[in-house]
Amino acid sequence: MKSAKQIRNDFFEFFKNHDHKFIRSAPVVPYDDATLLFTNAGMNQFKNIFLNLEQPKVPRAYNSQKVIRVSGKHNDLEEVGKDTYHHTFFEMLGSWSFGDYYKKEAIRWAWELFTDVWNIPKDKLYATVYKNDDEAFNLWLSETDIPRDHVLRFGEKDNFWEMGETGPCGPCSELHIDVGGTEDIHGSDPERGVNTDNPRFMELWNLVFIQNNRDENGKLTELPAKHVDTGAGFERIVAYLQGKTSNYETDLFTPILEHISKLTGVPYHPEDGAAHRVIADHIRMLTFSITDGALPANDGRGYVLRRILRRAARFGRTLGINSAFMHQLVPTVVDIMGDTFPELKERTDYVARVIQSEEESFSKTLDRGIEIFQNLVDETRTQKIDALPGEAVFKLYDTYGFPADLTRLMAEEEGLTVDMDDFEKRMAQQRAKARSAHQFKHQQTSGGDWTEVTTGEHSRFIGYEKTESMVHIRHYQMHNDKMVVVLDETPFYAESGGQIGDTGVIRNDALELKVTDTQKDGDRILHYVEIMRGDFEQINGEPLQALVEAERRQAVKRNHSATHLLHAALRKTLGDHVKQAGSLVAETHLRFDFSHYKKVGEEELKQIENLVNEEIRLNARTSVALKSFDEAQQAGALAFFGEKYGDEVRTVKFGDFSFELCGGTHVDATGDIGSFRITSESAIAAGVRRIEAVTGAGAEALNRRDRDVVQELRHLLNCEVTDLPQRVALLATEKHELEKQVKALQFHQMAASLENLITEAEKVADFKVVSSVIQVSGMDELKDAGSALMDRLGSGVGVLGAVMDGAPYVVCVVSQDLTAKYKLKAGDIVRKLGQQLGGGGGGKPNLATAGGKKPEKLEMVIAGVKSLVEQEVQ
Ligand code: SER
């Protein structure tokens, strides 16, 4: 039996032998396509080539792409676990022609690989074509020996492939297989089996003939060239070739299932193994997506991860495992897949930790949620309805973190449905709030409408060597309300890899353009300009001087090089799990986001800052080299998640300290950075920290500011710098002491005035009644005054009032003998006083307080205390 590795390798070898070049899988998190949450097809990374925004580096390519299909146009989540061949994460074996060969070769090669290399029986295969694609239909008959009645036509839904709402697309032709089995619905009419839910028939390979683009208005346009984009479901092919009826019984999954059985003590039985399958599927999705930089969160991509994790955790419970367990499966996934996707090996620990902490936090809410769910189910049954109301689903989601699809699944197990429409309505309101946090815009491309000025090659970047050059305008256009020019060559750096775009001027005698930003679009470098002098109408092919704002660029360079040093210092100090998750290299500062699961401590920060400054002092020369990606990786260069394919990569090295792939601009030697200072450290998501820092003049300015502050303090406190902390500590102690003394004095004074009040007290029956408005600064003080009065009063009633923060308050004390003799209670008295003050109050029989809203009534209320007490004792 062939192993999955061998089968993958067969595919690779086959296309290699047909002059295709290996281009490694893009990350599952598409860093440069805002229209996608996850990479959902092998062609995603080639989108710009198909749209003619980028020139292909090779005419033919192949790989195995890591794909996630849980959202948007291609969403298989609901099927996962129920059946044995849908996955949230899977590998898609792909081959591509970029404007090179077309349908004929694609069809011939697909057939050859399936029937010659893998010996799949010809009479088990079915080919489908788009309804009016006669060309493909005939090619199947002329180029292959597929049985004639096995070529079938289908419509838009099955045979027109689109990557999303917008983007490259085209008619497709698929190969399906009849895996056999007992269902006999195909009989003399094979179409009834292909493209139905009949598990006998399975799609294995999709050959897409990319020739159209769908724009934001849904309109289809022809692309300038025709391309081939094929994708074959690896797991399904492996299952078939290994003679299995389930993907889960292949060597891609069995070790994971065995591990799950070991952890749960429940062996896997295909008949009732949904829980095992879901967990095995989901752990692969989580491992790959977290490795590529995604993290569980409350919205967008992160929420998809959270849902998947919770779904799996809950299935774990059905297998009797209540504690965090999935993180333990990560190494098993890495064992199986790590050779093919080496990035997994680098981040195993990190991924496991992220999953564990997410599992632990979910576990806390899960028990309670399950209980609530059961109650909701019972209620629904009592009311004799068979759908859980949307409100219930929403409550479970909102309060107990139950993703709706989890609730639906649990409801299904109880034989119930859920009112998703109502749930969605409630979600819509919630989402409106979250929307600002995560905006998915359709990518703007500047396909047409360029006004040509000169012709020839464009956008050659020459800004590594110089910041000034004579250039020609190739073409220009209005782009999102801004004027954009493209040059033949340019010293302006276009924003990328976190480094901001250059600014400056482009000018000659006739024209002066202020460059406010520089951006990339496909293989164009766009200069956003404002016209300072001259007129675009008269623009001609005359040369212009392009001048980058050099000081700004210099500052950016310092920050960029420092970012690399910081990255290296973080890894040295905190460990190799630290990986870049994002960065901003601006003129004023730098920002670096990285994976790390706890706060970076004060001491660690100091150490990191020191390491960077040491490297700056070593003044290592920067060495930049172009290498193949593999060569660079073997040499140990760090690559960022978002790195794209390409034969050659640029590596930037500072001494033995830092070595990264990078297209940005850098200082000539580390000493140019001047100095480095960290300004903040914070959390930006679970498992991701952010450090901000300044360099060069920025660091100096900050140092000077601090020195000025210290200087001022020194003058104010009249001491040496080194004595400052002690001085300030002393002042604080002294202040505390003085406050205590003031308090004591105030109390003393108050006690004295209470004595006066008592001496002047009026009598009711045989006891004293004291009432007065006093000055206090807080409720505690008022109560203290009340207690002090009680201690001194003997037999009597006392009421003290005060206005604090514009509101009236009273405290009332009643001596115990009076409560016994007259049933007088402080609580009763304050309730009445409170009412008069427009509020209320209460408390114990001997001491109670009240407050109100009418400070102007306080004097009168206090004056009326005596008559109130008189009434009480009658
Ligand atoms: N893009 C096509 C698919 O995803 C073929 O690779 O099915």
C-alpha cells in the first residue's frame, strides 16, 4: 500500500516531469487578500497573475496547498464528521498553467496521472464539463479513453468555478469516481449519481479553465490570457488508493484517531465515530491556522477558529473527556505533516499552548451552557414545538459562548431544529457593533483607464541604492479619487512588509508633483501625488527628477533595521516560539507584534533593549543577498508568515545576530541606528504581544525629555539625581503622617463641639434630643460623628446632618434604654427624615443613616427632629 507521502510525491514528480515548477503552499491565512478569510484554493496566491496585475515568474507550477473551507463561498463545515470525506482543512494538490497550455494538456495529464500512474480503473471514472463547453467535452473523447457515456454536462452550480464573490473564474471540468458500494441508484443513468449526495460518487479533481474575472457588480469580463488551475482533493485520493472508504482510515488520520482513543479511552468505530472524526479534522485545521498566524478571537477569522475549537471540545465531552485535551494532539499532527510543511515543526509548542489556553477558558463556560441548553430543550418540548427559538440560540451564543452551529448540532442530536433566521436577526445587530473592528473590503485594483505617457518597462525599484534619480512617467490615472503616477524606474519605496511608503517630489521645469504616499498594486509602484506646479494635461515624455524625502527615509531605515534586531533579541531572550505577527516601520517609531503567551517582564525588556543596543554599538555592516527561498531557509533566515512564492528572496543580515527575509530598506551598518529605546509593551490578542520603540533622534528626544523632567524635579526637591527616589518616598511618608494628624485634630474638634451640643440639648420626656448640621468630608466621618455622639450622649436621641457633594445625609443614634422603653428605633426615625429629604434610609435600631436629593431641606428637617421624636414617644 502506498503511503500518503508517496502519493503526494507521485503527483509532484508527475508535474515536475511535465516541466512544472514547485511553488510552496501559501499560508492558510491570506495576508494580502482582503476578500478572503482563509486560503480556500491553491490559486489564491496566483490571483494577481490571472488578473494580469503581475507577471508570472514561471509558466507552469505545482504544489500541495493548505486549504481551509469554513466560511464564505466554499464552506464544508456542516458536513465534517457526519461523512467521511469533507474537511475544514485539507490539502489540495494543484497544477497551473499561467497563459501557457490550456484545456487539452490539462485533460490529458489528469487522465494520465489517474489511470497510468495510479492505475485507477477507467470505467470507474466520470468526467464532467460545463454545459456548453463542447471543446472540453470533445477533448475528453479525443485525448483519453474514458468510456463515452462517462462524460457528462452540468450547469453553473457544478461546473463554473469561482473563488469568491469576486475574482478570477471560469468553466471547469471535474473527475469523479464511483467508489462502489451498495447504493444502486446510478443504474443506466450515471448522472443521477454524479454531483448528488450519493456517497458512491466523489469529486476527485477539478480542472478550472480560468478565463474570466467577476467584478464587484457581479459582471463577468474576459481575461487577457487563458490559464489552467487544477485542484485535487489529496485526502480523498489517498483514501481511494489505499483501498479505504473513509479519509479517516488513511495514514493521514489514523495516528490522530488512535491518539484520541488513547486520551478518551473510547476506541474509534466508523459507524458511530463522528466525534472522533470531528476532533481529528478540527485539530488539523487549528494546528495549521495557528501555525500560519491566526488566533482564536471574537470576530472575523479568529471567531472561526474559536467556533471550530469549541465544536471539537464539545465533541470531546461526548467521549467523556471534560478537561483540555486537544492541545495534546498537536504533536501527532506535526508528526504526520511536518515533513511536508516544515513550518509546523517550528511552532509546535506555541500552537499547543494557544489551544490549551483556549480550551481551558471554554471549559469553564461549557458545563453551565450544557445545563442551560438542556433546560431550553425541555421547555421547547413542553411547548410542543420542534425548533429551538432564535432567542435561545442567541442567549447560548452570547452568554455561554456557544457557537450557533454547535447549538444546532446539539439540537439535531435531540431531534430538534433551530430557528436560524431569528438567530441571524439578533446576530445582525450584534455584528453591526463589531463591524468597525473587522472590515473586509473588496480589493481595489487599478485594472484599466491608464493614460499612457511613454511606453516600456515600468516600476523598476532603484531605491535601495539611491534616493534620487531622473525618471519618466509611464502612465497615470485617478485611483480612488487620488492622482497616481507610474514611473519607468523609481527610488520611491512602496509600502510593504510593514515599512511605510516613501514621500518626496517628482519635478522638472514644467511640473512639480508632491508624492504623499507610495503603494504597490500587482507589479506596479503607484505614486500618490498632488500637483504643486504645472498641469497634467500638458504632461509629456520629458524626464523628471524624482527625489525621496531623504531624512524621513533615513529615519524609517533606522526603525526597520532596529525591528530586525528587536526580533532577534526577542527570540534570544524569550525563546524561539517568538515569531513576527505584524509590524509597522514608520518615521517616528516602530511597532512589532509577535507570538508570546505572557507579558514580557520588566527585566526581560531591559535585557532585550540592552541586546539591541549592544548590536548597535558593534556597528556590524549590513549584508544583503539574493538567494533562493530554500537556500535562505536552510541558512536559517527568518521568514514572515505572509511571505509569497518567488524564486529569489532578499535576505538581510546583521552580523551573526539577525538574519531575515526582507524587501525593506536598511541602514548600512547597525551603528547608524544610533540608539534604541522601548516605549511600551502590551497585549493585542491572546498569545500576541506588541512592543513599540524609537531609535536614533527619536530615542534621543525621549531621553532628553526624561532628563528635563528629572532636572526639574531635582530643582524642586533640591537634591541630587540619585537621591530623588528616596526624597519622593520621604515626602509621601510625611504627607501620610500629616494627614493622620489632621484627622485626629479634626476628630478632637468635632468631639468638643458634640459636647457643646449635648450641653445645650433639649429634653423630651426624660431624655435628651440633640440635632445639628455639621461639616464633614464623607459618609464615614458622618457615621463616626454619630458614634462619638452616642458614646457621650447617655440616654437620648441624636441626629446629625451634612451636605456632601450637593446631597443631604443624616445619621441618627438612639440609646438602648430608649429602644426598650419607648420602642424608639434609629431606623424608623431616619426613614422619615429620608423621606422629607426626598430620599430614604434605614439601619439598625441604634444607628441608622439616610440620604436624599433636597439639600435645601436639611436645616428644616434637622430643626424638626425634636417634634418628630415627641410624636414617636407618645
Ligand atoms: N481552484 C479550483 C478549486 O479549488 C481548482 O484548483 O477547486
